[in-house]
Amino acid sequence: MRLKRNYIVTVFTAVIIAFPIVIGFYMLNKVVDPEEIMVTKTEVSSELITIQGGFADSISRYHGYNISHHNHSLFIQIKGSKLPVRGHKDFNISLSNTYGNISEIYLLGHDNAKRKIWPNP
């Protein structure tokens, strides 16, 4: 009986510890809707691509990005969260232009919603 009770307490404790970690990880790595992102500067050269911006609300925090390339277009997914922990309110993405001749840059959402950010729409 005591062994069964210890087992139940251990499983319950593990679930209580793991649940916030899993939920927090999911929330910190969520792809942000392109309409919630304000891009303040986009520069493209043969060597460097720079994108600067922030979020339309004051609580969101930047946590990274995903990037893909197809037919001279660059697609960027901005990852962020509504949790006011870690991360920054603004972002500054600077990467080497290994994609060649870029003709367009889009912000891409999780449901393939996209918004053109360069050249100026």
C-alpha cells in the first residue's frame, strides 16, 4: 500500500513539474501572426540581409525566427510569446545573403498567412 502511494505521489509531482515546462516551451516558440509585427527597416545587399522591427502590442517578446527560400523569395517566420519573460520587445535580424538575387521578402505566419515587407508593398 505504501509503495502504491509513493508511486502516485511521484507521478503526480512529475506531471506538476513537466506541465508548465511543456506549456512554457510551446508558448515561447510560437510563430507570430504577420499582422502583429511592425517592420521598421529592411535592407538587402549582395552580402547581407537586415530586418528590424517589433510587435504591435507591448507585451510580446521576440524569441527567434525560421527562414526559408523559394524562387528568389525569402520567407521569415518570427517566433515570440505573450509571456513577458526573456526575449526582447524588438528584433534585429542580420544574416548573410547566401540566397543570391532576392526579389521579395515575406513574413510568414503559422497558417501560411503572409505579408510582403520588401520591396515596399
